[in-house]
Amino acid sequence: MLLVHRAPVVLPISAPPISDGAILTDAGFIVEVGSYAQLRGRGQVRDHEGAILLPALINCHAHLELSHLAVLGQRQPLQGDMTGWIGELLAARQHSADDGSSAGRLALDALHEQGVALVADIGNLPGSAKIGEGHPVAVHFFLEMLGFSQHSAANALARMQESQGDCTSHAPYSNHARLLVAAKQRANSRNRIFPIHVAESRAEIDLLLDGSGPLRSFIEERGFWDGSFVPPGCGAVTYLDRLGIIDDKTLCVHCVHVTDEEIALLAARQARVCLCPGSNRQLGVGRAPVEKMVRSGLVLGLGTDSLASNPQLSIWEEMRLLREDHPQLAPATVLAMATRGGAQCLAAGDSGELAPGRRADIIAAHAQGITAGKADDFLTNAGKNLRVRWVEEA
Ligand SMILES: [Zn+2]
């Protein structure tokens, strides 16, 4: 059935805002986007008074299986390095009989209520692939590999061979170089994206530069320092690039501690970057050089990370925090990260904008009296309390 969704403001993202706009849809797909005057009479009209219509949001990075550890993410923001938090997280997981799937499902429900259509979910438990089964939010699950020592890397390689689904590496400081390369090659052979935590904390860079810092002690204390790691003497992006891991299917998550040269390198390789302002703030790791990334033309998306490092999973809140951290960013740029940029990060070309042929994953944000010119400013400042409903789900 042809439907004409009409609203005072329509934000296609891929085109300028439209006053008294309309979206023509047919069986879960978008046929045309324009003014109501252009599309009236083409289908049954659904009036969305006082609303802004826009594409559903995309969460490029979460760990739903950590949702039962929300107590870790709801404390006062931490300061300094994040190794203390990693230790607490590992201990909490070890001592909990809960696999996080029930809380993960609830977290997914909350994402749906906020208008999120797609989430890239990272987990260490193979069973976590089931958290998103049958849920209205599309979940792209990646089984994450850990293995810094030669022995643990060999175990991870065996796990990866047994796995049927998509796999990924956790980070340069938790994966042996051999494991990093094998995981990336496996993803390439399946033509899948490869999300990886990159340059999240200063401690990661210290370890890579000369094998020093709090991560060195952390790894030694746990018995994974077997002498096989040779510090590459460079930053995380440069290290991964030397291993052949940075390309247009690599999604670099966080990228807080990157140099200007590394931003240029990421842009030259057409790598994707997922910003996590909320988690970065909670763990006290610093702010990513977002203005420089935007100027370099990098494809940027937004991720919440997990409830263990973020008080809430809300892409609306990530946009608000990003603008607070970087007041120079244009609101339209930030909104594009939460929608079209996210779709590009996750290679989901049928989502993230209102355009012919795209999925009709359309949301209505309650915004009485907001004009087309002010819509992206309003939405990116609204935060988690914004009222949203689904107009149509593909
Ligand atoms: Zn993460």
C-alpha cells in the first residue's frame, strides 16, 4: 500500500531539510521524498503533526552481553588510564553467573524505543549471537577474539576456525599480531566489516611505543607477557596499518589517541571510525580529535559502547555529548554521523537516509514548533529525553 507520510519537517540527511515535507513509501521501502505539495494524492496520507521525520538511527558499537554490569558504568566518571576498569570488568564477569543475555535483550528494547534500527554488537560469548534473534532492531553480531600471548592467540585462532559467524579482534593491546592479521584476513575473505577498538587510551599507545605503562603491568600480572610481543614503536593506527589491517572495511572504534598523520592515513585508506563520546567520558580516556577527522573527510559513525562504560545506551545522548565536547561541529554533521555515517560504517547501504530505494525505517521526533532550519540543532541537543516513535519499520 502506498503511504504518504507528511510532517512539518522532513530530514532526508542526504538532502537539505524540507518544510511541510512528505515521504512516499511502498511495502517497507521509500519511493520518493519531497514536499507535501509534490507528493499529495500519491497514496494514503498519514499526518505527523508537530514532528520531525528522519531516518532511524544506527549504533555502530555496543557490547549487549555486558548490559547486566551496568553498575560499573553508573559511577562517577573515572580519570587517568582505563586498566583499573578493565580489571574490574574482568573480575565482575568472572564472578557473575549471568551471561548478560536477559539484560542485553532489555538494552536492545531500549534502543528500539529510541529509534535505533541497527546495532553492531561485539561479544566474547558465542551464545550472545542469540541476543538479537527475532528483535525489531537488526543486530550484526561479531564474536570478539582475545589472545595476547602466543598460547592464548593459538587458542583464539582455533575458536575462530570453529566459529560459523563473523569474528573480530578486540584491540592491538589484547591480540597477538598473528591473531590480528588472521582475524582481519578471515573478515576480508567473507567480505565483512572488521570492527576493532583502536587508540582508546594513552596506556595503549605507551605499550605500543616501548612496551611500558600500566597495560604492561596489567598483562604481566595476568601471566600473558611471554616475551613474544615486540613493541612496534608507533601509534595504534600506524601499527595496524603496518600489519595490513586498515582498509575500507575496517571500523576503528574510539580513535582518541591518534596523530594528525594517522588521521590522514585513516582517510587515505578510507577506513571507518566509530566515535564513542559517552564511554570515553565515563572512562576518562580523553576526547577524539573529531574536528580534524571531519576536515579529513573520514566516514564517522557513533557508538554507545556498553552499559559497563556508559550510564545509558542512547545515540541521542552520544550526539548531545559530542556537541558539548566539540561546540564547533555543525549539527547537521553530527546528525549525519548517527544516521548515514553509521550506515556507511556498517556497510548497510540500504539505511541511514531518506532516499528512493532505501528501507522505510523512519522515525518521528516530537518537536512542536521547530522549523526546518533549526531541526538538526534541536535533535542533536535533545539527548536521551527526546520523545520518538516509529512511523514505519521496513
Ligand atoms: Zn567497546
